[in-house]
Amino acid sequence: MSISLHLFALLSRFSFSHPRQVIGASLFGALLIAGPVDAQESPDNARWVSDSLNTYVRSGPTDGYRIVGTLTSGQKVELISTQGDYSQVRSESGSNVWIPSKELQDVPGQAERLPQLEQQVAELSEELKTIDDSWKVRVQGMQETLDSRKALIDELDARRIALEAELTEAQSELRTTQARLGDENKQVLMQYMVYGGSIAGAGLLVGLILPMLTRGRKRNDRWF
């Protein structure tokens, strides 16, 4: 099984409870798997066999030399010299063999970096979990604030309905009072009209009787 498949299997063992964790872990894993571009280069003659395959090695620097064995992908070797398209390397067992230069790389193979990748993935997973927990706390706080504001809105709405009912009742009582006051004003006006008519009639009667009494008294005065 290749190192890439192994790393994806490693990522699949972690449980991500939030889409951001899945995306973050996937991107992180993809960047790590992408190749040795960001890896630190070795300052000496250390080399590693390419991760892509197991490589045949020969006894000399051309394809015409016989194959004397293989080197495993990711295996560490020491570069001795380079001639044409081949490089002479010393394996960990001490054998000096020739390998195509294109099958060498300047950074450790993924198999050697796998423990470090596992640690980085675990740290990333923990960091994303912390972010997710923080977001959950913030969302819970916002939900509680929203609930309290909704309760306050419901309370104010209930008070508004009660005040509207009181206003309607007060308006009804005002109309009733105004109607009763109008009837009373009509009655008072009728009383004033009757009273005024009575006074006017009495004044008219006095005005008619008084001259008659005055003339009768004058006639009586002439008899003496």
C-alpha cells in the first residue's frame, strides 16, 4: 500500500464533528501529501529514494549494467557521486550501487515523516475541536440572548394588547359619557327655555295688567 493511501487511512481514524474540521484536515493532509516542496532540504549528502516506487539499482552508471538489487521507496541513502543520468549511493547496509538520479529526492520520504504527520494531524484536529467548542459556546450564548429578547418582546406585546383593551374600554366609556352629557345638556336647555318663557309670559302679563290698573285708579280719582 502506498504512503498516500496510508496517510488517508490515518486521517480517516480521526473523528471530526464539524465541517470546518473535515475541510481543514483534508486541506492539511493534501498539502502534506503533495510532495517534498515545503519540506526542509538536507544540508549534506543524504538522499532518499523516491516515494513513488521501489527502484532497481545497478552495478554501474548506465542501463547496460546488470541489476544488483532494489531500494525501497523512502529508503535513506548517501550520495557518493553522479555520472550522467545515474548517481552512486551507499545504502544503509553499506552497499555501493547506482540508481537513476531522477529516483532520488533531497527530503525524507513520507514513511519517515509519517510520525510527524500523525502528530501534526492530531494537533490540527485538537485545534479545530477547540475552535468548534468555542463556536458552540458562542452560539449557545447568542441563543440565550435571543431567547431572553424574545421573552421580553412577548412580554411587551402582551402589555400592548392589555393597553389597547383598556384604551378601547375607555373610549367606549367616553362615548357613553358624552351621549349622557348631551342628553343632560338638552334637558337643561329645555328647562332654561321653559323658565325663560315663563318669565317672559309673566312679564307680558304684568305689562298688560299694570296699565289697566293704572287707568282704573285715575278714573276713581276724578270722582272726588
